[in-house]
Amino acid sequence: MDIVARIGTDSGRHSETDMSLAVVKAQLGLLLSAAAGAASTGRELQQVRGIALYDSRKDSFVTSLEPFAAVEAGIRALPLVVERYGVDQSHRIALQLVYEYFARANGLVLDSALVDALWADFVAELEAPAWLMRCVTNLRHFRSEDIHVELGDGVSIFGRDPGLLADLGFGDGILERIDADWSGFGASSFVMVAESSMPKRPDNFILLDDGGGWLRCSRAIGAMRLIASGDVGISAVFLQRVARFNVGIGGIQSYGRSVDTLGTPYEWRPSYRLPYAETYTALARLEKGGYRKAPGNLDLALRAFMSTFDRFPTAMDTKLVDAITALEAVLGSETEIAFKLSFRVASLLGATDEQRATLLKTVKGFYDARSRIVHGGRLGKKQSASLAAVDELRDLVRRLLRSFVLFAADGARHVDKRFFAEDLDAALVDASRRDKLRELLGLSESTSSSDAPGS
């Protein structure tokens, strides 16, 4: 049976919408037949493959064929096209149907099974109410005994597997970029994948991503850094709209860039799942509701803390400066800053008088080294020792920031910024009030043991 005739059979059994689809499918068969015949007179297969509206010469070859106008008009009349894509996109879709067919074909031939498969994909994508977007990035400085870690909220970690990524909808171009990006110090055997979706509307027809995937990746890395030590990070984030039929989006879009930072491995453990989930959820709440109720300038503190991982080139002095900046943002004062900052950190983190005394001296040493660095002074023996122990400082910052994040995001707790700005020291010198505050912040001895994540 002739393919065009076969495409149009049994249309009487369909609803009105199905009949419209069947008519457009029949018209598409005529257009593909015309394109195959015209191309065979001298044009190569590549001339009928591509992305609509990227090459006007290719487009004009297809649009000049007599059946094209009927296909475009038929697509424009489909209710779901009007609702989800917009009538203005009918031209692009008609072109892309031709390009996609010949991208799948082995030659300038008309294959009824291939037409059926293409049309089924087009209709399935049209009927899907939302766009599905996925992004992928290489993880750096990361290890795990599990090759698949489901983090929640559409974020997962997978062992490197090009076949798996292809099954998730990532095209050859992105797979090549991910492979090329897998290099340098800290390159791991894992990738992070995040997905998001948004309802289909004409105004987001060619919007490849709403930023949701990248934001989930960034938030996931932030939560991981706040619960345990290690220099985990991500490289460039590559975006893909996952669809059975590409409506005409080409090129490769990415966020960020790969930074070859130095660091130590981050060892993921199953015991991290709960603290990770709590921290991730808290960060999401703060992003949505703002940091206005959080102690100090918590948003600035978090950015400074994340900079201790991401600055390039990696250097201990900038790491120390960023870590102290994070502390100042949540616990600093305008006067006697070195002593007050050291006292506050020691009082909040120390469980005993001995621990508080040691921490006060340690943090004051870090602050002294920071002052020498930012003012261009030479480091003495003590300052050099503090600089060499900068990862210890970052561990202290991590514990404090995670506690403040959880505290600020908990709507059941009363968070008073003025208390931290005006009454904190008075509470810390009173043993009873200090213990209650440490318990409220999740910093009591029972929640900050050396075995707990983030300790």
C-alpha cells in the first residue's frame, strides 16, 4: 500500500482531534515524499537534516515544496499546539518534522514505519503537559561506595556511564562535553544529574531551562559541604530539554565553568542522608523566604563559605580570609572584633571550659593571621601555623553555619536578629542560658560529637 494512503486509513474511527492529527500526518507524508524526491535530484542527505530556523537556505528548500503550506496550516489548527506551543511556532514545527525524519532515516527514502514512529513521538510530546529538563555536571573530589545516590528533589548522583546518560536523554554533544570536561586534579568517577519541569506554554516554547536544575545542583553541593568535610564541587553544568520530539532547539547550553581546584576527597556515607536532607530543605526554605530572620548576614556568610571551595587558584590565604569573613557575617561586631568573634565561636562550639579556652585561642590565632594577610603584612611563625591549619577553621565555620541554617529555616522557632546583635554576649557568659542556646542551635555535645557529620 502507498505510504500516504496507509497513513490516512482508519481515520473514521478517531475523534475529531484524532481525525485532525490523522489529516496532518497524511499531509506530512506527502511533504516527506516531496522532500525525498527533490533532494534526490542533487541535494545530499545533510541538506534535509538540522535544526529549524538555523539555516535559511535549508529552510527555504523545504518551505518551497508544495505540501509544506498544508502541513503548517494543519499544525497551526491543532488545539494543543495553540495551547502549549502557540500558533506562531507552526512554521518551526513543520520544518523540524522534516529535519527529524531525515535525521532518523538512512537515506532519501520514505519508510512508513519511520514515519509512524516520528509521528507517535511528536504526538506524545505534544500531549505531555510539561517540559522536562535535565542537567548534568561532573563531580569533583567525590567518592562513594554506592554508584547511585538518590538525593531527592530531582537530584541524583551516578557513577560515570555514558549509556546511562544517553538513556536519561542527554545527546551526543553533551556527552562529548562531559567527557572532555572530565580531567584535572579532583576529577571523580561520578556525575550529578538534576531534573526539573515546567508547564508548557507558548511563552516558554524555546526556553531550554528555567534555572531550576542548576539551582538544585548548587543547593545540593551546598548542603553536602555543610554536613561533612571534603572539597566536593561541580564543574560546568550542561542542560538538556528531554523530549521524544525536539520542537526545534539546537546548540548546547551550560552554566558555570570547570575550575581545577585542589582539595581533599569528600567521602559520601549512607549516614549522611538524613542530615543532608535536613540541610537541603532548610536551604531551599531560606532561598524562598529570604534570610531576613536569620542571625547576622547568613546569606553573605554562606557565599563566603562556599568561596573557600571554589576560588581559583586554590590558596590557603584566600581560604582563610573567606572563612573569617563567613564568621564575621554571622557573629561579628563593630568593636573589639577579634576578641568578640573568638569568644562567641568558642562559647557556641565548646562543650567544656577547657574546649572553650582552646577554641578562643585558636580562633584568635586565625583572626590574627587573617589581619596580617589582608593588610599585606608578613606572617610570623604563629600566623603561618594558623594558615597551615585553615581546614580546621573551615570545619568550625561549617558547624556554625549549618546550625544557623537549620535554626533560621525552622518556622516553629522564634528567630530574633536583635538578640544575636545585642544580647548574645550576655547569654554566652551565663552558663545556663549558654547551654540552652547551644541546645536550641543544635550545637550541644549530643549533636556535635566527632562521629556526627559536620563535626
